[in-house]
Amino acid sequence: MSLRKRILPRGWYPFDEKDCRREIESYLEGWSPSHFPSGGGLGGIVPHAGWYFSGKLAARVFQSLKSKKKIDVVVLYGGHLGTDDLPRIVVEEACETPFGDIDVHQGFGKSLMQRLDLKKESPSSGDNTIEIQLALVKYFFTEAKLLAVRSPLSSKAITVGEAVAEIAKAEGFSILAIGSTDLTHYGPNYGFLTKGVGPSAVEWVKKENDKGFIDRALKMDTAGLLKHAQENDSACSAGAAASAMATCKALGAEKGILLDYYTSYDIMPDDSFVGYAGILY
């Protein structure tokens, strides 16, 4: 069996099952989801920084999407691709996680590759947008299989998302669509200093730049979201969010719910910081 091995080092998320479980349980302690009392969630958007910064929010999105209905496939959209890139699909038979391997749904992947022009994702790409979520997928949806695609910052992301929904409906798969993206990367570390540094810069990112992206995500305005990210550097993987939105919209979602939002500055104040949003569809 072809296995996609872990690439990210320990600082991104724990190495062993015990530590991963302890981390996830700490994120959920004293908290319970209330957004989908009848289990009607179709997907969402999660951040993908190391768990120290974004794990709590990602875990709470996944927990909010758990329901009594069986999920056949978790569709995980990653990013970090440009406007001219083709979408990239994970083709290994399984992906390694501390909780055990996740089987990749080969039939779903083949159906998508027959419809669209996709590149095979390199097993050694080192991209964090998908891998950082894998342990969470396995923890919350133990029996589900995986479809993992990196989506570019272009309309191709919307095409991918819509095609995934069409295949799921045609073949009778129960799916969740998750888009993995962080928001504004601001400060000297990222070469983004439009508003200088300090509290006023943090407020600008929160109240204007990230808010513009989030507002479009909540309205499920896929084209507007891609444009906002491209023009304002408001997300590093907007294609992933657009794909998840397109899938959920095609499956019947009409709007998003903002579960929470914060920045790395709120955890570790610094002139360079990143925004994180958790959104449910």
C-alpha cells in the first residue's frame, strides 16, 4: 500500500497518539458546540498554523461538524498555490497520522481526475495546509475516508468544489468539505507593513483586512473572496476556502456561521502575526 508519510516536524503538532489526544481534549474542555443542534453541517473553514496557535479553533470546527449521520468522505482542501497553478490531488492510498492511517478514497479521486485537469501532489511537498489537519480528521471522523486537494487562487478552485459536490451527489457519498487557510500574514516577517506596527496595525488587520475576507466567506461569495485575497493579501490559501464554499453551496448551504476569530498576536504579541477564522457551513 502506498502511504503518504508525515513531513512536518514536531513543532507543528504532536508526534504520538497520547500527546495528540491530550492536546485535542484540552481544546474542547469546558466547551460544547451549539451551532448545529440537529447535525446539519456540510463543512467549514479551519486555520492551519501549528496547533499551538490554531489547533483549538480547528478542533472546535471539526467538533461542531460531528453528527449522528455517517460521513463517508472528509474532503480536505489545502492551498498555498498561485493563480496559474493547477489543483493538486493526493493520490497515495493512505495518509499517516498519530491516530493511525487515513484511507484515501481512490474511487472518488479517480472520478475527480476524469473530470478535471489535476496534478498529482508530491509526497514530499512539505505543504502544511493538508497535513496539519489529518490527525484532526482521523480523531473526529475515525471511519471516514479522505479526499485531499490543494486548490489555487483562481476560479479553478470553484470548479473543483462544484465538481466534488456533483460526484458526491451522483455516487451517493455523504461528505464534509473543509477548507484550510490562515488569514492576513502581517508584519516585517511577511513584508506586509501597510499600517506600520503596533496596536493600530493589529486593529486594521482585524477590523478591515481579515473582516473583508470573513464577510465574503459568510456570504459564500466565492468570486469575491478570491478577489479580496488576491488584492488585499487577506489569506494565504483562499483557493481552499473557495473550494469548500463551492462544495457546501452546491450541497445546499446558504450562509456561513463564524465560530470564532483571533490572531497569533492574541496568543503571542509580536510585530508579525497571522489571523485565524473558524467558519461553519
